Amino acid sequence: MSTVRDFYDFLDKIAPFAAQESWDNSGFLVGDGSRRVEKVLVALDATEPVLDEACRIGAQLIITHHPVIFGGVKSVTDETVTGRVLLTLAEKGLA
């Protein structure tokens, strides 16, 4: 069975994170790299509906085109969309 880190390493081989622009924030952003992965959800953005779907299907990993953390994050609370998404990822153990 694969781990979160295995998926990261695979993606890095086909689209190296080192080639990203200086302003971008690609890569492994949230979670435990050693966590085993049986189901992956692929999406454009890590929105609340995407998180709901990931939880519904029992995914352990979400791979998105746009990074979940792009600008400066000052807090992780339920008061902003980004905060709610990051809080849910952490609470549910999603990477």
C-alpha cells in the first residue's frame, strides 16, 4: 500500500516542485507523509464541498491543482474558508 510521501515523490518526478515559480506554493502542505493511502480525491481546489466528498468516500489524500495554502495564513480557525478547510483537514487526518 502507498503512503502520502509515495504520492508526493511520484508527482515530484513527473512535475518537479523545484521548477515552480518563486511565488507558488506547490508540494506537500498538510498532513502526515507516512500515512497509508487507499483512496485519493483529485480536484482543482480544496473547497469545503471537496472536503465533504473526500470524507464521504473515505479518502486519505486530496491532490489539488491549486494549493490549499497560497497566501499568508495567520490562523487556523473556523472563521474563514481557508481556516475551515485547514482545520477540517487536520481534524479528519487528511493530507
